[in-house]
Amino acid sequence: MIRLSFYPVGDSYLLVVVVAAGLLLLWALVRSGRVTGRGRRASLAALRLAAMGLIVLALLRPTLVTVERQRQAATLAVLCDASRSMSVPDASGGRKTRYEAMRQCLEDAREELSLLARDFEVRPYAFDATARLVELTDGRIALPEKPEGRETAMGLSLEDVLREEAGKRVLGIVLLGDGAQRAYAPRDLAPQTAAAGMKRLGQPLFTVGFGQALGLGEAKDVAIKQLLVDSTVFVKNDLPVEAQIRVDGFVNREIPVRLWFETSPGKMERVAQEVIKPAADGQLLPVRFHYTPQTPGQFKLALDVPEQPGELATTNNRQSTFVTVRAGGLNVLYIEGFPPRVDTKYLRRALDASPDVDVDFVSLSARSRPGDLADRLKPGRYAVIVLGDVDASLFTPDELRSMAEAVSRGAGLVMLGGYQSFGPGGYAETPLADVLPVQMTRFERQKPDDPIRPDMHWPGPIQMRPSRYGSTHFAMRLAADRQKSQELWGKLPPLDGANRFDKLKPGALVLATDQRDRPLLVQQSFGAGRAMAFGGDTTWRWRMHGFEDEHARFWRQMILWLARKDEAAEGNVWVKLARRRIGPGERLEFTAGAQSATGDAVEDATLDAEAVLPEGTARPLRLTRRGSSWHGSFGDTRLAGDYAIRVTARQGQTPLGAAQARFLVFEQDLELDNASADVSALESLAAMTDGESIAPEELSGLLARLRGGTESLEEQTEVKRTLWDSWPLFLLLVALWTAEWYLRKRWGLV
């Protein structure tokens, strides 16, 4: 469309009129009267009026304006899911995989893509963990032959495309996939975050979903959902292993479950097997195994189910972890009467806090006793036996003889104060009478139903304190410094009472007394073992008054002394992992430290740590000191496999030792462990951006609508061509004035 427009000088038509009037006035004043003949006068007047007309026209500045419509450049991005979950054959009624259905959908829309690419920039991407630009030729998108991506980082892939296309006018983004996000950190950005950004930019998202939300039995799969096993066990102790197996698609089929244990570095041996038979799809079946490690060290333990016919995902058929088998660990049997006393709870807590002490607790009563008690009391089973307030009549003669024999062969035994302990409990005429360091008689007997004999017990308050000999004894050191240890004993709250020890064995040694020098804690050797008699039973009051560390240290050192572990004076370096199994990309936290044989932290120790990767390379780690321990973390766990944290310690230039803890980064198939599609998520994302979610067969129609509905992308451009400042106008004006001058010259007027 062309139109003529005027832009007068000064944007004022009045100014042009004034100039025109002035020119007419000038013409009238200078008109020559000497011209004879009407023709000559008319010719000169016409030439002058024409020249003035051109001048007025130039002052009006006439311009030819041409309006042109131009289509703006725009980009359409197409994202195609190329992750492993697209290989699930649940599209088109199960006749095709999701990936095949997606490629067929794109092929059906090839003509529209080709037409769209003529007017716009079409940018195709294949995405899994990342978005990668692929080629577009004649409307055909060059996707990979197979979907092999191990993650679906849908949110971050959208962000990557938006960043790549930044600065362009984006017509929209077409996303084709199953709608399920499956990604490890840090690529697990929520797709909703990217959709919110598209909404702000006015860029619609169009989604095309493939696949089904799988229900029970639709996908054949056997998965180990839970593996429960203690991280620490002592040599030749029972190691229970529990797990839950979920089975889909194999109803009434017998499926073996196998337990494997690392017998030598890198060599796994099958040590147990059970068979499960699911009665319904989705059933969680419990399995339980028992294994007894024979050698100390850190060993890999694995549970697996052989691959079943038709299984799509098999990485969830196996779970592994690491177990530390301790050689010098202490197996402690704690036997208490029923109901257990208050002190029992806190004593057990104090011992359980020690990583090298494993406590088995047994509560005895006339109506309840474990069936394997006789086996537990056999020599060699436990390093230390703790007897609480238990009447001797609750044991069989053989069980009492087994306890005495166990001490004679090297075990430790401590009897705690109580109304049914020592003589009142009937131990004077049992084999333990020779083992214990106090003398008892049958006349001290107090049957369980009899009134309490006040002559057999000291009433409280009783202030426990080390004897002269006990002040230097291993079991009585509450601090490394002897003077500080004495001060701590003086601060401990008193006990409520204690058993009365009137006579001691000739070889007995008193380690602790009360404020009146009456014996409270007595020791003696018996055969190859050691025995103690402790008259108190209310040390829990120490914890209640803020002396938790002193309470734990006293009981730990008593157990160590009974087990002859006080003779080991070397230092101990330790490292503890927050977890033994982590997923790929997760960060592992750990603590480490160095301590003496008594459990005291070596305050001036220097620690170095490194991570050992599956391929055997080592990477140094940074440690941060917090109190008496050191803390660190390791995050480069992208590869599945066996890792280790190795710690070495030194005191000045003196090496203190080293410790190592192994952990596992388990193999996980994010894409196929749960391959269910989530088309509803795609619908939600499209709605967030004012886009649209369509069926695969509607893609061609969508592209056609995008191509045809682009009026908003066209803009009008005005092209102006000025006429008043052109050479023809100037030459015409010169010609008019020249002609006028020539005629006047010829007619003798100049």
C-alpha cells in the first residue's frame, strides 16, 4: 500500500501559507509593466507561478509512504526423550516401545515439520541426563537408534534449551516423552521450575505423552526392597540378615534368594539360599538368613535373586553392603532378673556405646527363660558375663558349673549388688562361690519371697571412692590424670545402698570402698579368668547428675579389665561412616579419631584421610576438627562400585596407626527400576505455561496450527521516499527560473 504524505517545514501548514502569500506579494510587486502583449505576460506569469508552486511544494515536503509486512524470525524447539525408560513396550497397545511410538509420531508429522522449517528455525534436541542438539533434514529428526540414557533430567534439560535459545523469539517448545523425571543430584531440577520460567517468558510448552502408568503385574520384576544387617559383628558370632523381596508378574512361581559373603578379596561365596513363592502381585516377602563369620576384617555381603524370564530391570535384583567383623571385640552376656532394674537400662546403654563391646541381654524369671541359655553359658561363648539381681535357683546346676568353667578358662565374671545377689541369692552353695572374691555362707540365704534382710545390706547414702590400691587400677581411672580422677570420684552422687561384704577371699583386692572404708568393689583371679563383686546397683544416678561420660567409662573399663583388654596399651585409630550403602552421586559423611586403650581421645593427634575409588586410585580428603573427633565428607560417587575411606594418624612424628572403612555405591537403574509413565505430569507442565498437552496423533495438527497462526509474528514496516529534496524537483525549479530569465532577456526586459 502506497500513500502520499506531507510533512511541512516546522510541522506548520500556517508557515507554508505565510511563505506562499509572501511570494505572491513579491510577485505582484515586481511584475513588469513594460511587457507588451497578453501572451508574453501570461507566459512569464505562468513560469513564475510554477516556480513559486514548486517552492511551496518543497516547503510542504511531500513523501511517498509504502507499508510492507514482514514476518519476524522465531524458533521452535523440539525435545525428544532418549532415556532407557522409553524402551518399555507399553505403547500402541503393547505392540511398540515408547521410543518406537515417538519416532513414528515424528515421522507422521515430518511434512508439517518440513513446512514449518521453511518459515521458522526448528531446533530438535534429544535429552536424557542432558539435552543435545540433533540434525533436522527434510523434516526428519535424527534421533539415536536406541534410547540408552540412564537418567531423565527433564527439568534441567528444559533449562538447558532455554539457555541455548536465549535472545531469540521462541515460538514454543514441544516435549515428547513419558513424563517421568528420574535424575540424580545435581541434575534433578524439578520440571515445574523450568515451566514457571517459560511462563514468565511467555513461551508455551506443548507436550506429547507416551506410555502407561504401570500397575501391579503389568511389569515383570523381582526387586530387593530392603536389606537389614548389622554393620558390626564379632568373630564366630551369629550375623542375622533380613530382607524384603517385592515380586510382580511371577505369581505362584518359586524364586530362589541367595546370600553371598566375601571370603577373600574380590571373591564372593554363596553361604545360604531360600526359596520364596509369591501368592499375589506386589507382595512383599520377608526372608531371613544367618551366617557366622570366621575371620576378622571388613567383608562384602550381598543378597541376590537370579534374573527371571521377562524381567526388564535387573539391577534391583541385588543389594550389597559391608560388614566389619571384629577380632578383639568383646561378647558380653548380661543376665538380669525380672523386672529389670533402673540401673540395667543405663548400664546397657553405657556398654552399647562402645564400638568393640557387643552385649546380649537376658532377663530371667521363674516363668520365662531363653531356651538356649545353657548354650550361651558354655566356655568360649562370651568374654564377660554380668550377673545382675538374679536368684541362683533360676539357674540349673549345669549352667552354674558352665559359668564357673568359663571363668576358669579365661572369661570374666562380675556380680552386681541386689537383694538376690551373692549370699542372699543362694550362691554360697554353688560353683560360683569359688569364683567370686567374697565369702558367702548358706545362712545368708534370702528366698525371693522373704522379707529383705537388713543385716545383708548397707543403707545409703554410700559415697563410692577408690581404695589406695584401686586409685591406680585400670577399672577405676575416670581421667588420665590421677589427681583429676580422684576429684571426679569425689563429685559423683552417692549410691542408694549396697550389699554387705563381711569377709573376703584371701587373694581378693579391694578396688573401691564407701566413706567408712567398707568394701564395695572387690576383685580376684580365678584360673585363667578374672572375677569381680560389686555391691552397688544405683550408678544410674551418676548419669542423672551430668556424669554420663564417667558412668560410661567406669563400666567400659570394668568390662575391659575382666576381659584382660587392659593389657593392650597401643593406640587405636578409628573411622565411622554415616552409611555403608549410598546411591550414585550421593555424599558420604564420616568421622574419625584416635584414642588410647582406655578410650581417651588423643587430643594432639594429626589425621590424614583419603578416599579409595573402585579402580584403586586414592584421592585426598579434607578433615575438619570438632571437639575430640575429625569430620569429613566425600561426594565423587558417580560410579557404582566398592569404595573405602582410609585414615592414618600420628602424634608428632610417632605413627599411631591406620583404619579403613569400606562402603558401596550401589548400581541403580533409575530408568527401569520404576518405569511407569507419568503423562499427567506432562499435562500439568503444559497447563502451567498456557500450552497444550496432545495425543501423539495430534502432533501434525499442532504444527500446522503453529505455522498458520503466526499473524502475531508479522510486523508492518513503513518505507518513506521523499519528493521535495529530489534532483528532479531542483532541476525543474532551475529550468523554470532559467526559462523565465531567458524570455525576459529576449524581450529586452533585462
